[in-house]
Amino acid sequence: MPSIDLNADAGESFGPWKMGSDEELFPLLSSVNLATGFHAGDPLTMRRSIALARKHGVAVGAHPGFPDLVGFGRRDLAVTPEQAYADTLYQIGALAAFLKVEGALLHHVKPHGALYLQMLRNEATAEAVARAVRDYDPELPLVLLPNTPMEAAAARVGVRFVREAFPDRAYLSDGRLAPRSLDGALIRDPERAAERAVQMVLEGKVAALDGGEVEVRAETLCVHGDNPEAVAIARAVRRALETAGVDVRSYR
Amino acid sequence: MPSIDLNADAGESFGPWKMGSDEELFPLLSSVNLATGFHAGDPLTMRRSIALARKHGVAVGAHPGFPDLVGFGRRDLAVTPEQAYADTLYQIGALAAFLKVEGALLHHVKPHGALYLQMLRNEATAEAVARAVRDYDPELPLVLLPNTPMEAAAARVGVRFVREAFPDRAYLSDGRLAPRSLDGALIRDPERAAERAVQMVLEGKVAALDGGEVEVRAETLCVHGDNPEAVAIARAVRRALETAGVDVRSYR
Amino acid sequence: MPSIDLNADAGESFGPWKMGSDEELFPLLSSVNLATGFHAGDPLTMRRSIALARKHGVAVGAHPGFPDLVGFGRRDLAVTPEQAYADTLYQIGALAAFLKVEGALLHHVKPHGALYLQMLRNEATAEAVARAVRDYDPELPLVLLPNTPMEAAAARVGVRFVREAFPDRAYLSDGRLAPRSLDGALIRDPERAAERAVQMVLEGKVAALDGGEVEVRAETLCVHGDNPEAVAIARAVRRALETAGVDVRSYR
Amino acid sequence: MPSIDLNADAGESFGPWKMGSDEELFPLLSSVNLATGFHAGDPLTMRRSIALARKHGVAVGAHPGFPDLVGFGRRDLAVTPEQAYADTLYQIGALAAFLKVEGALLHHVKPHGALYLQMLRNEATAEAVARAVRDYDPELPLVLLPNTPMEAAAARVGVRFVREAFPDRAYLSDGRLAPRSLDGALIRDPERAAERAVQMVLEGKVAALDGGEVEVRAETLCVHGDNPEAVAIARAVRRALETAGVDVRSYR
């Protein structure tokens, strides 16, 4: 029976401010990437998000970001590799402590926002983050976008990694994600995203935005947690996968 | 052969700003309490401070504080027990990650500044911090001031704890530290601090500021790291202890 | 024709996180207290909130708070008077700059949350904040709770001040606000809050929670902006005041 | 009698952490650029730095930077023009308030670190900062590096601007500052820096690092405040200028 992990960014509230629909979203997922205090997520939020994840049997990963709360970690920041390494390690350890007191283990690490994007084009940053994950625990998977400098850096560093794909994003025929500026880059229709998710898992390919098909192989599918359609998309994707006989469960 | 631990707060630089004389101080100590990012100490500083501590064979503990950088964690903040627990756990985990990648273990936890002082008078805060330490690792010692509500709370919670004494602070005959506002509360003469350190270890008592003697029993002596005389006091204390045949080494 | 100002805290979003219903609330008010970056409100939020206020002809005041974003300025912080003065001045100046570029003037200052509460019991803090307001502009009104140490301090300092009352909070017969822990301290029924608002303005008194009546004289009524009923209460209060022939407009 | 302004970045302490030698430096300068809380400088530090500046008759400008304390505003941050505008305005207003209560006026604005550097290559950022300065006060000068996109943007926006030059930095024959990576880019010898300062003022040109001479015309000379030789360089520059009959005084 084929299986796939379904992940989303979560735990992105901060202090008195709420973000996302974690209560509705978590039952639909098999893993979550929890904000770790630098771009969102304070210690209490982290604790509560872990409790929610465990209630629903969802695996918990760390979602480290740039130290830019007001910018939500979405603005590129020119960090040195040493800073990227240390900031990542700090955030991993902080989240892991909340899991440890629950007798649980950190499941994976997935960088957030502008840090993730910087890792797609800057190998020094990508290597630094990958080394932090590997040094912390050689068995800990780093979630990444395949066929990118990020994957090359991870392979060089020797970190365990897991490839992700985006059923609600269009791909170009060369394998890259279609830039958000292109018409049709974002797939807002839950049923269409669901159909693409099934194709990705069962066929390993989807239609490309610029014509033809593109190979997309992944161990985890990401549904975006911070848009209004997030819950509807997650629900449709999960239902379609299960209907197609795909087991939605995490990879470890 | 009698033995004692010698500790100081350290790693209290932040970003471009330096504080303290860690390079000179570490060789004189057997353990350090490293700032963990909330009141001082950023991820890079934590990493470098651990490298320095390991170079000198010094045990590394976490020094969590209030999230108040501009106030250096020295201003009382009305946290809830839930916040005290979560903030402490977050900071412990963050520091522990830097030790883990070095193959080292977190040695102890000693709260900082206004958090430490709040634990001396607020049992709910003291219990919350003690629970965070115990939940993280039942063998992890919490360094505290004996004969205080802080110790009572720690005992109730069942955390392992280690008592500290201050050779450069005067005591009252009832066992309490003399308030800093009293004349003579701070002992700035390195030789006098050193003499008191030896007395504390060998006799378990020192002269009280208000007359008579006071029992002072501790497993660790703290020398303050952030005043100009810190290095001179640490050097005098260490030399006097060794001359008196006391082994300066950590307690675990 | 009697008149009254109607104020609410606003502009309390931060970065990507939204708070409150400013779009619905502003048309119902005559003045707003905008967060100034320390407990909520970032520069862009401040700019947008001022644009919204000006669109609706609402006077804009500064709402300085403690530098405690994660605690939303609601946790008491042991600041020195020098810190309270400097933090207040900093925040006033920052907001005033956004008004200056619009050709508008800062209308008033109303401290936020735990800072406001600290001013009710700590005269040194109250005087420091009052001095900051007066030094910045001797004509700038400080909004405060009458019959408190806060008012006494303001009078001593010689700052211009404006008294506020709370139609959605119960009062005790001695003039104090009923503590939130008492049953009935919060008035959630919009119509009842509205009725009390009219009484406060036309009669200068309302029923006390512990029996009898209590004098309540104020130049501005505050409706809380951060609870779900805020808009309903503001709407009911405004309508009732206008129906009773009270002119809702600001005091300067 | 020829005259020139001598400026340095200052007020860059933060909370308990000291930076620079403001007490020794201020008597040697005619203007200072004070950190405004985002990359360094807290409200109390701002207040004290203004007092020090006024004691020595030094003009006070704002030195806004990116909101990146741990990185000291030296890491490039991908801000939008709206954010650059709002962040600049916020910081200008905050500093201006401390001057206002002293009956003094804000003298100029000089962006800090990575913000200044971003303005050298990104015209949208440069325009946004220039608009913030102009909108705040059309008479307020923006200090900038001439012959750069920063100057072009300032000219387009119509902000008043003042050109600065660096006697302790080498120039290339095309007018640009020599990149720090080149040998000889930094001039550490106080006497040589002093000699270049005099040349810049009296002849409007200096020797270029790559041969020949380069025109350097400026209304203000910057001496770096955060290196160990800062005071020695400032002293030598000032003495040489006065010896050469140049009046060291500010431009407004």
C-alpha cells in the first residue's frame, strides 16, 4: 500500500496573536512544522502546539526561521554560515526540550520562509543548516525541495533528508516550482490540489504549467497552513489520498 | 580531601557587545552558568562560550532569565507559572543543543537575576522553574540559595538541587544574604572573599554582618562575573582554596 | 449640548498578526489610543492605523506600554522612573512622527496595560510618565483614571490630564473600578453598557456593584477594543449617547 | 575661512552593554549620529547621549538602522520600501522627542550600516528613506555618499542632502570607496587619515588607491566610532584641520 506524509507549518501564533487554524488542521495531517520562536511561536505556544499534535498523533518537526518577528521570517537576511548554524541549532534544541518532557522525539526539521528560500540559492547557508541538523542528530531528517542547491548541499553534508512536494503549487517542466508571479502558480481549488496530490504519490508526476509533464517524487506533501483555504485544501487532499488507497502517515 | 565547585555567570555578551572577562575567568572556575538568549547571550555567543568552557575543562550549566534584553533580566517581570515553566524549558533546550553537538551534557541550571530573586519569594515561580528542570532531566541539578522558599519549592517538586553560597556577599545571622543596601553587604577585597570561601568550605560558617557567626553550607561557591574585581576575586578564592587543601572541582 | 469623547485602544496588530476590528470600530469612536511598538504595533501598522483614523475623523493618541511584546505589555515590569520616562518619550515621539507627516497633531497619551496599572499604585512611575508627556508638550493631555495615585501624580507634575471612565466595567461605591475577579465586574451586555454610558455623561454617576451609587465624572469613555463584543458595545454606546442628545466628539 | 563638519556614529550602547568611547570622542566632533533603538541604542542611552552631545555643543542626528539588534544592523535585510519608510520615520520621531524635551532640534539623519549600504545599490530603498526624512521635515538634511544611486534617489525625492567623505577609507580613481577587501582600503594611521582630511577640505581631492587622484567633495567627514583607533584618528583629524586653518563646525 503506497503511503505519504502530509505536512504543514503550524504553531505560528505569538503571544496574544493567533495565526492559522491548528485545531482544524492537525487532524488532517501526519506531521507539522512548529515555529520555534524566531519568526513566530513563543515558548507557551510551542508547548500547546505539541500537546495538540500529540492529541492527534501528528509527528512534530522544528520550523526554524530568521530572527525577524515583525517580518515573520519572510525577509531575506544576510546571515553568515556560522549564524545560520547557531540559530538553527538553538531553535532545534528549544523545541526538542518541549518534546523531551513529553517523552517524545523531534521528528524532522524544515526551515521556514526566507531561510528556506536562501537555502535554495545559497549553498553556504544550506550547508550550515544541514550541518546543524546532522550534528544535532544524524538520524534527524531535513525536509527540503529536491533538485536544488539545497538538496546538493544536504547530500554533501551527509544529513538525512526527505523530499517535499507542493500539491497547491504549479511546477515548470524543468522541475522547478513556478514563481508565484506567474498566472496559475498557486492552485486554490481544493479538488484540483487533491487530484495533483494523488498523481504525485501514485504516478510521480504532474502536469507542468508550461506544458507537458514533470516528475515530482517526494516523501512528504506540504499544504500551506497560513492561507484561508488551508483547511479546505488539506481536507480535500487527505480524502482524495485515502480514497485512492494511499496511507497518510509519517515517514519515520 | 574536601572539595567545592566554583561557579560564575558567563557568556553574557550579546551580538556585537562584549561583557565580562570570560577568557581570564574560565581557567579559575569549575563550572559556568551560560546566558541562554533571553537576558543576554545569542546563539553564536553560546557556541563560543561552550568551546571556551570545554577548553578549560569547565562544566557548563544553563542560566535562563526573563525575556528582557534591555533590562538584562534584572527587572522583575510578573510571569505566570506556565510562562516561567515554558521560558525555562525553552532556554535549557537551546543551550543543551550546543552541548549535544559537542558530545557534552548539560551540567546544571541556575536561574538569572530577577528570575532567581522572584524564586526566593514566589513559590509558584520557584516550583514552575524547578518542574521545568526536573521534567527535562530528573538528574539535572538546580542551583539555588538554601533556607529559602526557593529551596522549599525545589524540595516539594523533587528536583535534584545544589546549594550555593557567595563568598563576596555578607550574610546576616539568620542565614539570609545581607541586602545590598546595607554597608558592608558587598565584599570587594579579594583576600577577604578568599578567606571567607575557605571558611565556608572547611568550617561551614562565616562571620555574620550583624554579629556572631552564621552557618553556610554549600556545594558550590559563586563569584560574580560582571564586576571589575571578578577575575581578581576568583583568582584569590581559587588560590586560597587550593592552598587550604580544598579540591576545586564540579559536583557531578 | 453635552458632549463626550469615546476612546478605544487600537492599532494592536503586529507584523503578520492581526488584532481587533479597527475598521469597524473607528467609525464609532472620537479618539483612539494607538500602540507604539513596545507591546504591539509596528511602524507599518502605526502608519496604516493613522490613515484609518484620519479617514474617519478620529483623533489619534499614543498608547505606550512596557517593552514586552510576547506578554502584550500586560505583565508588570519593575522599571525605574528613568526607564519609564525614556520609554514613554521614545514611543510618543515615534507615533508623533507618523502624524507629523500627515500634517496632524498628537492628540493625547494613554498608557497601556500593566504600565497603566503600575501608575495606579506607584507614584514614581506615574510621575515619570506624566513628566514625559508634559516635557514633550505641555498642552498634551494624559488620559487617566481619576481619584487614584495616578491622578495625584499627574496633578503634582502639572501635566494636562483628562479623566476617563469605563461604561463596560462595574464600579465600587468608593469610586474604584471593581476588580475583575468580582462577579459582575465586566459588563458584557451592550445595552447595559450603553445605558451606563449615558448615565455617566448626563448624571455623573452610576449604580455601584456593592450597592448605592457612585460618582463617575469623565471627559472620555473607554470601550475595550480587544474583546469580541467590542464593536457591539461601541455601537450601542454611541447610539445611546446620540439618542440622548450627547455629542460624541473629542476634547480638544 | 574654510569649514567642515566632523561626524561619527555614537550612542551605540544597549542596555547593560557599552560600546565606543563617546565621552572621549564627542569633544572632538561637531556632529554625532545617534543610534535609535533598532540596531543599537535604547531610550535611556539615547537620552544620555543627547545630554553628552549638548554638553560638548555637538549637533545631534538620527542614525536609523534595520531592526536587527543581534546583527547590529550590519546584515542586509530585504525590506520593502514601505517598511524602510515606516522604520525610518519611527526612529527619527523617537530620537526627535528626546531633543524636543531639551529644546533642541534634530540636526540631520544618517542611515546606519546595512541600510546605508542597501541605499547605495537599491534606489527604491534609498527613495523610501529619503522620503521619510523629507516628509518629516523638508529642511532636515540626509547625510549620504555622493556619486551613488543614493544621491540620485535623494535628488529625485527632493530631500535636502549633505555629502560625506571618509578620511580613514581609501577611494578608487572612479570616485567609489575602495572595497574593504582590498589591501590598503582602511587607513589606520591617524596622521595619514588627518592629512587626507585636510586635503579633502582644502583641495577637494585625495590620492586614489589605484593611482592618480580622485575628487572628493563633502560637507562632512566621518570618523568611524567603533574601532579602537577611533579616538586617535578623530583627535589627529581635528588637530590637523585646525592647524590648517579649517573651522570644524556643523553645517546648519
